[in-house]
Amino acid sequence: MCGQPTVKGTRCRNPARSCTANHPTVAGGGVPAGPPTAPDADPLNQPAPPLPADLHERFALAETPGTSPAALTALAADSDPAVRWCVAENPGTPPDTLTALAADPDRDPIIRKRVANNNNTPPATLAMLADDPDDPDVLRYVARNTSASPGTLTALAAGPSPLVRMRVAENTSTPPDVLARLAADPNTSVRRAAAKNTCTPTAARSHAALLDD
């Protein structure tokens, strides 16, 4: 009896001289490890599990950071707005799902504010939200989001609202030259926010401190 491993992982029972075709060829003369196995499933792309019928259970899933991206995407289409609010706020919600929520035709203000405040929201989506003059609260949340692009923050820093400019002045993603301008802003709260931001150039921070003496 041959006794060598076969492609099925079992021991060959053929006579030793007639079993060549029953053995897989292994580079380097090694012994095959056994039958081939299916590749591991991608843990980040699992299908969404069936969602519970109970509203409170769906609500709990939507607000739990450990909920799978697939489940959060499914919950983003929930019929209850409170569930969608939690998905918009969840730090684990995928960027594409947050973009879809921001583009909701109902323009739910709570969803838009929570998407604007979520650091997982793509910069392009934040720029779209920042271009909405109808809701100053949304602008303030975009202004404080460290995922906002330098261009978006620069545009918001030039806006008329002191509260928005103050949030930009607090943001560590704001370009240093913009922070330097905000350190000389006419509004005291904006200047103080820029002076406290460690990303503001030293000279500008000192100048802001002198203005407030």
C-alpha cells in the first residue's frame, strides 16, 4: 500500500507502483496539507443579519458602535426616524451610508446635523452640507468636524456667523493661515478660540492674547 496523502486528504490505498495519479504535485517536494478549503469570508463585508421586528431592539442596534456596517446600512432605511437618527450618529456607520442619509429627500434636520458631526462622513459630503445656508446648526457641526477639508473650513471661516467661525477656530484640521486670520477676528470668542488652538501659529496666538488684554 502506498500510504501517501491523496487530493482528498486521505491515505492512498493503491499499490505503490500504480498510484502516481492519485497524488497532487507540490512545489518543492513538500507534502500537501490536505484538501483545499474555501477562502475565509471577509469580516467587513458580511451580509446584513435579519433586523428585529421590535423597535427598541432596532434602536439599540442603531446606537451601538459595535453593530456591523451591513446592519447599520440596513437600519439607515428604517421606517422610524429615531432609528435613522442613531445610525447618522453612530461612529461605525459606513461613509457611503452617511452620504445617503445626508441626501435624504425629506431633509430631516436632525439627521443632517448628526451626519455633519460624524467624523466618518466623507469630506465631499461635509462640503455639500456646508453649502446649505438654510440651517446654521448644520454649518456649526461641519465647522467642528476634523474630517472637513481645508477648502470647506476656509470657506466657513469667511462666513458671517461668529459661532461658525468660532467652531472653525477650534478645529485642529483648520489650515494654519486660516487660524492666523481668525486669531485677529473682530469677535472676541473667535479670537480666543483661535488662541487656544495648538495648531494656530505662535505669533498669531500671541497677537490674539494681546488684543484681549
